[in-house]
Amino acid sequence: MERRDYHILALLLLVPSLEPARRLPSLVPAIGPRRARVALLRGCVQQVLAPDINHATTQVLAANGIEVAIPPDQGCCGALAAHAGHTDHARERAAPLLRAFPPDVDAIVTNTAGCGSAMKDYGMLFVDTPLEDEAQRFAARVRDVSEFLAEIGLVTAPTLSAPMTVAYHDACHLSHAQDVRAAPRRLLAAVEHLTVREIPDGEICCGSAGLYNLEQPDIAETLGTAKASAIVATGADAVVAGNVGCLVQMATYLQRTGHRIPVLHTMQLLAKLGSG
């Protein structure tokens, strides 16, 4: 099999059942007194593979008094190109984004760890270019949605009618690249009757890693299988993470190993539990 065909097969094996397309409004008003105003990055892959994540995110933010602007003219953030080392292409993608978001927001929030890590690194991406200062100012405004929501706090902690246990997976681009580990755990810990369990060897990559599961499918399969086994070992009812690539990778290998454990974004879980 040619290398190109190998990559196509790896992609086809990872594609989940796609959800129907759902249009996002340009503005989601805060429910109750407005506590903050943010702008949301829609993401590229996520809009196709898991559009419910964006809707859950706006739902949770609005329920907690946060107005959400969703600029209609935003494009790709350049993350995948940057992760692959294609710096010039990443800059071409990222440059228009620097001016796509309104200036009157408290933060630019992302719900995809890969995008967030790339955007927080725009100062380095544009170093020694005419856009360096603008890129640094932009990067300083970027927050992962769990990071921002944990800082401002939940209006009302959601509650479960019956006990539930979840395993939390640290996406590499969220924990290692952005150093965001405590925030999502604080949000989950606020849910009454919800127990959060750590995944054994949780710091090890699930095998998604941007394009890694397409470029190195054999190694990604080894990592994905190991991650699925570690998740099962927790005995959790579901697994939660903050990155769509990880969610697809973990769902794929849980299913391949015969385990039907729900895989959810942190915002999806909070939305389902009533914090949105």
C-alpha cells in the first residue's frame, strides 16, 4: 500500500458518525445579569465532527451570565499547519484571525486544546514580523473555555440526581502546552454527586496529537489502545476531555476494544447536567 493510501485509510477508520450541521448565531446573550462578554473560536474540524460541542459551550457560558460573540468571518487558526511545522502556511491562516474578533471582549475563548495552544503562541509564530506586536496582544486575550469559566465561577453548581463517575483525560495541548489542568477538574468537582477519577499514566498522549494519528497510524494505534485500556481500568461511566481530536481518538479505540463508554467534552457534560 502506498503511503498516501495508508494515510487515507487511517483517516477513514477514525471518522465517527457525523452529526447534522448546526448553524451558530453571531451572538448568544447572557442569561440573567451579564457577568462577562467573550468571543468564541468555532474551530474547523470540530464544526464537522462534533458541532454539538460549540452549542454546548455557548449554552453553558450563557447560563453562567456570559455573553458570547461568534464572529461570522473567522477562519482557520492555523494550528494544524503550525503543529506540522509549516510555519509560513500557519501564518497565512492566522493573520486574518488577528482582526476577526471584536476588541470589546473580556477574552477570546476556545474549546479545542490544539487551537488554543496555537493561538496562545501567536507571539512566537509572528516573531520578527510586522504583526508580532498585534499577535502578542491577541495571544494574551486567549483562554481555554474551562480556564475562563473556572476563573469567573459557576453561577449555580449543577447537580446529579444519582451518583456518576467520570474519568478526566488531560489533552496534551491543554495540559502540557497551556498548563491548564486544574480548571476543568474544578468545574467537574463542583457537580454534586459527580466523582472524577484520574486515568492511570494520564500524562501519556492518547495518540491523536494534531495529525499524528494520520501521519503515524501504527504508533497512534498503540497509544490509543493503551489509553482505552487505562480508561476502562478506572471503572468510570464516561470519559471527559477538552479537545475534539482526543475525543475522536479515544472513542475510536474504546469501540475497537469492545467498550461502549461515552466520550464527552467538558462543556457537553456540564450542559447535560444543567449548567447550561
